[in-house]
Amino acid sequence: MKADLAGQIDGMKKQAQVMVDSVFSFAELGMQEFETSKYLSSILEKEGFKVERGVAGMPTAWVASWGSGKPVISLGSDIDDIPQASQKPGVGYHDPIIEGAPGHGEGHNSGVPLNILAALAVKKIIEREHLQGTLRLWPGVAEEEDGSKAHYVRAGMFKDVDICLFTHVGANFGVSYGPSVNQNGLVSVEYAFKGESAHAAAAPWRGRSALDAVELMDVGWNFRREHLRLAQRSHYVITNGGDQPNVVPPNASVWYYLREDDYDHIMDMWHIADNMAEAAALMTDTTVTSRLLGSAWNGYFSKPIAETMYANIKRVGLPQWSEDDQILARGIQKELKVPVVGMASKIPDLRVPREANADEGDGQGVGPTGGGSDDIGDISWNVPTVVLRYPSNIQAGPGHNWANAISMATPIAHKGVVAGAKVQAMTVLDILLHPELVAQAWDYFNNVQTKTVKYKSFLRPDDKPATFLNEKIMGTYRERMRQFYYDPAKYDNYLQQLGIKYPTVR
């Protein structure tokens, strides 16, 4: 059956390329993934999946379901991209399609196409073998803002799910179990200060500067960093700094990501930030309000499912990279002055849980040392979950950067998606055919993962999805980007449509 799945997916290579290239060309930011969602959900609908749109109050969210009975297997991956990461694929130096426009500088154009390939192959096996099981596919909306998955959980999307298989692009295959290595949870909070405008030269004493409050809060936070745990990662952007210098800014706002290792420490950071905001308001005689724009728990992943998936990774193996693939990889590595190693050539070992210090850094020990965040963490604390990393990117880019978009509509991405789809499909098949695997996953979830830690959402009752995010940016660029949408009826691939010789390097 696994050989059958692999053969089916190899037979869908063209479909993989078209889906990957199409989503790359849409290049939509979080909460604004309208073209992407319409395109991907319509493909599944045509294949017989029942699609529910507008899930959990987000216009670009959907769930596509097919099959019946247990087990219910959930397949998810993200779809949003990165601001100012526009990049011509296959070009090994910075060359934007549209200067300043968003682009897939993390490779989120590839994950849902991977899941679609896997689901379509498994669907045929289920029908032919008369198996029981339900497949559910969904997109991670606004993952870069950690803006959707906690809302999915709160809306009950995973109440009857047995296993969640998530996918995320990487430069190699990988899967892990236990607490995430170098990953934090977070809260994403915007603080809005309100003061009083005045002529900044003629009567500045009559003004109450909201921008002063923002800057005082930021100065306070930057001093406080020295006295926070090593696990913390915190960063901010001033989203509104006023209108023009001769008007005292009556409104100003600052957007913080507050990252830490666990729920309690994240809540501590949030409390500190709230206090600093209030203090800044007091110092400037302004007022302050805040809103939660996103949140994420740290991830914790299923050992039984990870071990099963890793066996399938070893079975499938890495793609066969062509010399052109290697030239592109080595070209961008040289361009970025990182080790020139080409494409991944060896599958790493199964990642095992980090060894947490007994005092978790509160005493003399180092404890966790922090890192990025992904709101798949919220799902992982509600249902046994793993994350499949698949090789569609190059070992070079710094992440969230134009350089990470270079491979994402090239043969490198296409091959990685096909290989990843085989692993995903084989893991789904293992779950369908081995009920004991589901039981083992839930035993690990109940008696190891959640034995002492229970999930509590960061969302408060009145918190709603921040569906307004990125409206202004996409409003600026969408019509200019539309002329570069991939047209598979006219062009064999997106490189051909853009007139790019593969690979192009210095």
C-alpha cells in the first residue's frame, strides 16, 4: 500500500508544481490570504471534500473534510507570507518581483499543496480497501502573527480529532517529539496610547504626546530585558508614530511579541508589559488600551506518531537533487556568506526532547534558551500532534527573508513537496491501519505530556481574530501583484512565466 501511495504521488508531480507555483505567485500576508484560500479549498471541493469556509470568524479559514468514522486525522499547514520578501524564484541574489511587496520568504506556499497530494492518494486507498477514517485539511491563517490556531481550538475544530499531522517547510526532513527544541510560546499585544494634539512649535505645552508614551514604554522594556530569563524573546514595532512633526501626536501605538517558555512565564511578561504601558501613560498624562492580536503555546509533540513518521522519512529518503539545484543552493550560500554546502544530503536523526534544567533557569541553571514560536503549539496541547519538516528550502537564508523565497517555486520546492507528501500519506496510512497507534498517542498525551500541565488559552472571552491585519499593505500591492499570478494554462511553470533561466546565480 505504501508503494502504491508513493506511485500515486509521483503521478501527481505536475499537480504539485502547479499548486506550489500558484500559491507562491499569490504571495498574501496573514488574514488576507483570499486568493490562496479560494484556490486551495476549491481544489479539494472538486475532489469531493466538503468545505466549510469562514471558520472561527476568519474569512480566509476553512476546513475540508472527506470520509467517515474514526480515526479522524487532521492535516494542517500554513499559507501566509512575509512583508517585503518579494523575490524572483531561481535567482540566487536579491531580485524582487515587485520592490517592497510581500513574498513567500518562509515557504508557506508549499505545505497545503503537500497535504492535498497526500490526502488525494490516501483517499483512493480508503475507497479501494473500504477503510474507515476521516481526513480533514485546513490552512494555518496568519501564522506569522500567530493569529488563528488558538481561535481554531476555541471554536472546537479539534474536539473529535484523533491525530493532527502538521507540516512545515525546511531544508531537510525532520520530526521531533516532546517539548519543542528552541521554541517559545508568545502573546502578541498592541498598546494604543491616546493624548492631546497641539501645535508642536506654537503651543507644545498644550499637547500630550502619545508618541512620548510609546517611546518611554520601549525604553523601559529595553532596560528590563537585562532582568528577564534567558528564555525570553521580545521585540516590537511602532505601528503608529504620529502624522507629522509639527503636530503633537494624539495617538500612537506599539506592537509587542512577548515570547517565553511556558504559559506562566508568558503571563508574567504580559503583566510586566501592562505595567510599563500604564507607567508610560502616567508619565505623559495619556491613556492606554491594549488588544491581543495573536498567541501561541510552546509546542509539545507525540512520541508514538513522531517515531512512526520518522520511519517513513527513512523509507522515502531525500529527493535526488540535480546539478542545477546544487548550483542555485551553492550560489545563494556564497551570496549570503554562509557555509557553501549545497542541498541537504543526509537525513538527521529523530529529534529527542531537550533536557530541561531542573530549576528551568529560575535559580543558577541556564534553563531554556528560547526561540521562535508557532501557534501549532495550541493544537499540540489539545490533540496528539507532530510536525513534519520537509526539504523544499535551502540551507542558507536567515528566515523571514527574501533569501528563503528563492527555492520556493523551483524544482527544489517541487521535489521536496512530493517527497514530503509521500511521508505524510504513509503516516496517515499507518494510523488508519493500526488503531493501537492512536491509543499509544493518547496514552503519551494523557500520561506524559499533560500529566502535570493543562492547556489554558491565552484568549480572553472578548478576544476576536485580528482579521484587519495587513489590509493596508495588501491594499497597496495586490493589484500590482495580480499581473504576476501564475497562469498554468499558458506556462509550464512559474520560472518560464517570469522568463527566468534556472538557475541564475552570480
